[in-house]
Amino acid sequence: MRFSSFFVKTLKDWPSDEENPSARYLIRAGFIDKNSAGVYTFLPLGLCALEKINKVIREELNRIGASELLMPALISKKYWQATNRWDVDVMYKVKDSSGQDYGLAFTHEEVLTPLLKKFISSWRDLPVALYQIQSKFRDEPRARAGLLRTKEFVMKDLYSFHADAKDLDSYYNEAAGGYKKIFKRLGLNAKPVEASGGDFTEEYTHEFQVLTPAGEDEIFYCDKCDFAQNKEIAKAKEGEKCPSCRSGKIIKENGIEVGNIFKLGTKFSEAAELKFKDKEGKDRLVVMGSYGIGPSRIMGAIAEVSRDEKGIIWPEEVSPFKVHLVELEGGREQAEEAYKVLTDGGVETLYDDREDVSAGEKLTDADLLGITWRIVASARTMKQNKVEIKRRAAKEASEVTLAEAVAYVK
Amino acid sequence: MRFSSFFVKTLKDWPSDEENPSARYLIRAGFIDKNSAGVYTFLPLGLCALEKINKVIREELNRIGASELLMPALISKKYWQATNRWDVDVMYKVKDSSGQDYGLAFTHEEVLTPLLKKFISSWRDLPVALYQIQSKFRDEPRARAGLLRTKEFVMKDLYSFHADAKDLDSYYNEAAGGYKKIFKRLGLNAKPVEASGGDFTEEYTHEFQVLTPAGEDEIFYCDKCDFAQNKEIAKAKEGEKCPSCRSGKIIKENGIEVGNIFKLGTKFSEAAELKFKDKEGKDRLVVMGSYGIGPSRIMGAIAEVSRDEKGIIWPEEVSPFKVHLVELEGGREQAEEAYKVLTDGGVETLYDDREDVSAGEKLTDADLLGITWRIVASARTMKQNKVEIKRRAAKEASEVTLAEAVAYVK
């Protein structure tokens, strides 16, 4: 994609109304724009990155047998009343011109569970796993830190439906495995952390936490084994001996929660009377799990943990384009050839073909945007019949032939 | 995709609470589910069809130089006040816990115009064309007819920004051309119809209307030339001579509006003070256009005009899968082979691999789902070393080798 035919606009100045570093970088690079506190627009490059995140999530969830659907946000009061969540304080409420009440969905158990009553009647219909990627709303008085805590956000929510707790347990582990793959592909080191099961289960649930001082959650984990708990349930304090392996020491760090998995049991199937006939013909309640990931928050988390003073460094699978091709003075002919070769070879390339823009400005923008590979074509490289290639994360560039460059990035 | 690993569920009965035929078919085939009046879920197969529609729209809009972004729905009162639209009666309003007011966006001029103030300052920054595909909300007391008139709906809205009216005119024509291509690819005969410019322009705007008795708009058009106007501005009555070509006769028909294009002029740039310096260094207001298409309504319109008594007949580019592969008794081995060959060949295939389901039920479901091509593998076809292939819209099936079938559908 050429700059000249795509909306790529960086800002000269840092935003005056954002303190959080991830938000400052995302805004200055033209990935997002703040509409009001906790409400953001994804500009074209930001949407590219967001869609890359969504693609990874979809691929891994499809692999564990989940099907994607799309549920609405405007949910009639009766559904929230059925589960006693009409008065949850984070829910925005809307009244229509005929006096009907709606809540803007912050979660979708209330929609999906009654829906499945129409489709599930026998043990043969189970298990079912359904997910969506959709905008959710949350009355968030503490909206802060850019995409990390917002009033409107993109959410991936997966719900699973099972004949018994054993089948749920097995899917829960499968989902945990899928989550690990997702975060790894997204370049995030997301630690599974035990958390409280709330009203739903006496077992622990699991949060996936990206450890960073910018996170607002507090995590206590062992420096030797996998033991990790959030503040709410932590059995050991900082510096104490690990209660699990008895040899490691407990470390306290902050984290950004980028996902969670949750055994819901039968709370929602009871409310919706979602039952099925088991093999003996007996009516039983469906057993449920729910699994969340926040793609927009992930974008914020990446901008938080993967950047240097010049800009964001996108992990390869999230990078809005694979290559940022920069034409410098005298390199037009070579740049055009490189653009053709790259795009013909199926390499997603953002091509800075701007005229009347200085080399310094173009290279500064490339660092700010943080696309994985940068290829520069200039009078000098053209004379040598090579291009300059550099990974965004690397210190040094190399000069290689165009064919070599294509092979590198593929 | 195998039935056994994808959520495909048809209903045995017609929905009791829908009268509109398109909605009845979409619900019975398991494409959509009604959550409350005017609020629907897209089930996995429905989402596949919706995404096919979106894909066509994206391809054609990218071709006319528009970039995709994603704006929020929760829009602070101040933006609506700036354009005097806070009291528009179709807008849902929300108050948060701190007393702040928001409107749920039914359109996005109020978001995008102020946003572009940050990025547009010179004639060099123009033109700009940006679009999104996003869920919109509308307090719709007449919610009816399934996806044709809803309270929450998927909308593609494109906005263009120009240095002068001439540049807007030229882009408006380009957009009209893009729209014609989109509707053609979507299998819809959408007639461009003149409509009022409202407060924005003295010129006509254009609606794209799919003519069908199920539509709620009334269109007056000439049976010989391109003259077509909606009821609001119609210069000629049914049966009269065409005021344009003076030889054709005016026909009155109902239509479903699936798109519209609109010259906004400077109303919104004035409200947001969106100005730029022209070549002479003089401050001028940006001139705007807006262009809508309703992907979810298009899905309803297709289900309205493209079906028979057995189910929907999806146009090829909208069909949720390209092939519906049906395994009948004794055809397992051949069906598995066909599934492998088709998917290896990149043909999106929905494979009815259900056991213990009768041939009648499988074939009825295939007609109900309306996927473009049906391929059947049974004991009989296996013996003949051929498969049975049939277009959903065709009366007769043919028997061909698997290789021939693949060549047909590719």
C-alpha cells in the first residue's frame, strides 16, 4: 500500500491529554485517536494491527473447534433480570422511545444461553463452543491508560457448553492451551495467574497477565515454579517461600490482564433453563465455561511492553504491514521495483512514496510506526544495486540484493 | 468445514414471531436469531454470509482509494450538540455514572470531522476518503421485517473530504460507480433513485433501491430511460409520461434501500471548523460527501428477492461456502475424498458429515441453506465413480467425475 493512497498520518507532537506511554505512542503514530475519555477510534494503521490480533485469535479458536458468531450489544432488560444482573453498576442503560429498557452488553452469557435453548435438546447436541469479536461497553469511571481501560472496547468472548463438569474441565484445559499459543504468537509473555471464581465456582479461574510496571493488577508469583496468584487470593506475600514448590521465592509485580478463562458451572443454564436429555433420557443442566481476550487492550499492552524511545516495535504477527519500504532521494526507480517485487510476492508492504518529505522525517516515521522490516531505497543503494534492510528491533542495517531482502522477510 | 466441527443448526419449524419471509427463511436456516424486536444475532453461517458481503464492499471501496478505520459507538454529547443533532429522535442516549451524556452513533460525521482537524491543514492533505463497517444503533419504533429495519445494524459508512465542490462531484461519481459494482457482485439489481438532499444540498442525492413488493419505499421510474425518483420528490405519477425522456411511461414499485450517496457540502466542516489552506494560502472549509451501505440489510434484501419455496438461493459471492458437500448412505469414502480434494484446492466447502441423519433431511437442509453448489456422494455415485453436482438455483443435477466437479466450482 502506498502512503499516497492510504491514510497514514503521524503527529508532530505528543498528545497533550494522555499520560500513559502506550497511549502516547499509539496516538502520535496515528494508530488511534481519542474521542473522549475511554473512547477511541482505530485509524487505518491501528485497525490493520487490531485485525492482525483478531486473525491470530480466530485461527487458534477455530483450531479448538469453536465457531464464530456475532451477537448484538443492545440487550433487552428481561435477559439481565433473568440472571439478576440488571443492576450491575458497570452496565450502561438505554431507554427507547416506547419506554423499553436495554442494557449495553458488557458480556454475553445473557444472550447466548437463552439462544442455545432453541438448538440444544439432547446430549448429541453437546459440546458447543461459540465465540465472537465485538465491541463491548462498560461504565468505567476509572477510564485511563489509553486502550488499557476503556468504556468501549473490542472483546473476544468464547462460551462453551458441556454435558458434564468433566467435559468442561477438558475443554477448559484445551482453551488454556489455545490461549498460550495466541499470546505467544502475539509476542506477549502472558503469565497464567490463579484468581477467584467469584460466585460461579469454588475452583480458581485463570487470568493471563502481561507483567509490566504499567499494569494495574498486582501479581504474586514464584521465581522457580508456575505458582502465580492475583492479589485478591494470594496465599503468600512478597519475599516469602513459595507455598507450592517450597523452594522458590515469591515476587510481586504488576500486570495487565489480557485474557481470562472461567468455569461458569450451571449458573446461567439454570437461569435460562438450558437443559438437555442425557443418554438415559434424564433432563440435565448444561455446564458452561467462558473465556475472554481483549484485542484492543492487547494492542495497548503490546505498545506498553514492546517499544523504544523512537516508537512501537510490533511483534511480527501483529505488525500492520510486514515491510515498511522507504524511498529516499534518488531511489525512486529502485523503490518502485522493490514495491512491485514485494507485492507480487505477496508481502504486505507499506510504501512511503511521499514526495517533498525529508529523509529524516521518513525514517523517523518508520521508527514511530514500528513495522517489523524496514527496506530503504536511495541514490546510494541504487548505485550499489542493493537495498538497505533492517529489522525494527535491530540496531544495524544490512545491505543486500532485492532478492535477498525478499527472502529475508518471507 | 465439517458439520461436526461447526455450528450449523437449522430449525424444524418456522419461527412463530416473524411474518416477513426473508426473516422467516434466515431464522429457520439458522443464519440469524431474534434477540428482541429489531435486534438480531448472526449465527456462524449468517456471519459467513455477512462477511462475504463485507469483503465485496471492502474490495470495491479500497479500489476507489478509501481507507478503512473503526470509530466508536459511544459518542459524547458535545459532538452532537456542535451539529445540533443531540435531539434527533432516533438516537439512543446513555448517561454514565458520573453524569456524562452520550449518544449511540447512528452516523459518524460528528466523530470523523473533528478527528480530521488533527490531520488536515493544507490542500496537500486532500482529498481523503475513509470508511468503516461497524454496528450502528437507531431507536426504531417500526422495527420490522427481520434485517430490513432494525434497532442495531451493521453499516458501512464512507466519508470523503475535498478541497472544492468539483472534486467532490468527481468522487461522488466514482463512488456511484463503485456502488454499482458492489451491488452487481452481490447479485442485487439496485436501481439508483433520486432523492431529496435534505438540509445539505439543493441537488438530488441518490438511493440504491432493490425493487420488490416487500420494500417499504415507493419508487417512480421510467420504463425506458434511467429516470427514477423516490416518492418524496417524484415529479411524475404512475402511468404518466416520463418527464425526462418524454417517451417512456412511469411505473411505481416498492423498493428496499440498500445504499445511499450524499453530498454534504460544508455543513459538518463548518460545525467542526475543518478548514485547510488552499494553494493561495487562504483558509477554506473542507467539502464533504457521505456514502452508506447496510450490509445486514443487504443480507435481508437478498433473502427477500433470491429464494424459492425450499430456501434462500445465495448469489455466488455471498454464499457462506462455495460448496455444500452432502454424504448420503454408502458414500462416506467418496465424500471424504471429495472433501479433501475440494479443500486442498482452496474451495470453501461445508461438509454434511452427520451420521444418523436421513438423506431427506440432509437434502432439505442443503436447499434451506442455499449454498451455491451442492455435491452429493452416495452409494450410487460411488459405484459409478462420479459425484452428483447441482447449482442451488438449477432444477436438474448432473453426474460428473470429481475432477470435473472441482473444475466447475472453481
